Amino acid sequence: MGGWAAGRRPEGRRTGREDGKEWAKRKTTWIEPPVAVFRRLHPLKPSESQINLLDAIIDVKSFAKLDAGVEGARPTACAQCGVGAGCVGSLCIHGHGKRSRDALGPSSAAPGSKAESTGLTLRRYRCIVCGHVMTILPPFLARYFRYTTAAIALAFWLWTSGGLSASEVRRQVSPWSLRGLCEAHRWRSLGRWLGRLDDLFALPHELGESGRDLARRAAHLMSVRAPPELSPRVRAFVGAQLR
């Protein structure tokens, strides 16, 4: 069957009442979708899916309502063995169901934005060559972390450049109000995140600092990834999603 039977109209073909001028007008006024433009300018890397092309302005709540579909989220290659996804009829990476995941933190960097726990549904895929199972994560989530990368970068910025105490940072970033008796004036998660900067933001293991100095350095490195016209607070929040 040719392209006509597959639903693709041959170049310049006209049907019904369409004449040459009308068909030419339809061709020249077609607008390329933003995601398609980004895809053309930035080709996908192995193990990366269409879902990673979402702009960083897509917040957690918007993503929770978005469904890219099994084809839109399918990785282009296996992250384990590197085999390509293939094409319809000879796919090497098959859909493997879905899983639920909570994303913690504020949905925006605006002062007063409420921290929440948002439930997400993520798609999974299985490579039939090596058996590896992949979960497709949105840009604002890192593997094994419940808080969004944007929330973690914002916490670092508030703790350092914002001049807030660890307790106040927790109040603004964490949706959980209950604390242990020994946690009234600190937040241990800040220290845990500083020890996992490579997994969170793909930063080197050793940056030469520790404690607040290291948090300030990490927040700065996230800020330089974002557009310079944004405020410093928003730049840290957005830059953390541009991994």
C-alpha cells in the first residue's frame, strides 16, 4: 500500500473542490508545533523520550493532567543495552504499564506558593532484548527523590542567598508540617541532598565546598542554566529542570 492508503496525501495532489491555489495556501499556512520545532533543532539522545522535550515552564500540576500517550513517551533507545526502539511492527521497546509517583514541593517559585504533594502517573517501558525496564521521568524529577529538582534548588537558594533558616526553608518547601522533637530548628534533607548533587543535577562529586557554601554553589550553577532575565529566585527554580 502506498502513502495514499496510509493516510498521507501525495505532494501537490488535489481532491474534490480543491484547486491549485487553495492547496498551496493550505501548505504554506501550516504551523509547525512548538515541540516539533524543538525536536528538529535538538534531536533526541539515546534513552530520551518525547516527554523530555517539555518546556521547564510546565509545572507539576500541569504535567499531572498531561498524557503524552504510549508513543509520545516511548524512549528512542534502551538505557541499558542501547538498542533502538525500532518502528511499528518491529518494536524493541514495549510499553510496560504505568506506576504512581508523588512529587513534593511548590508548583512555582513565586513567594507564597504553597508546597503540595502531587500524584503523577508515569509510563514504563521494557526492552525485549535485554529485559531492562525504564520509567520515563519528567524534567523536574530525579530518580529516587520525592521532592522535585526545582523544589530542591529553591530550598538551596532560600537557605543561602535568601538568608532563611533551615526551619523556615522547610516550611516553604515541604508539604509536611509534622516534625520530630529534635528537628524543630533544622532540616536533615538539606544535608542529604548536598551529598547527592550528582544524581540530582549531574554536578561533579567534589565542588570544593561544604555546608551552606556548597548549597550556594549548587544554587548558582542551577541559576546560570536559566534565562538571565528571570529573577534569581526563579532562575534557580527553572534551571534545576533544565538538566
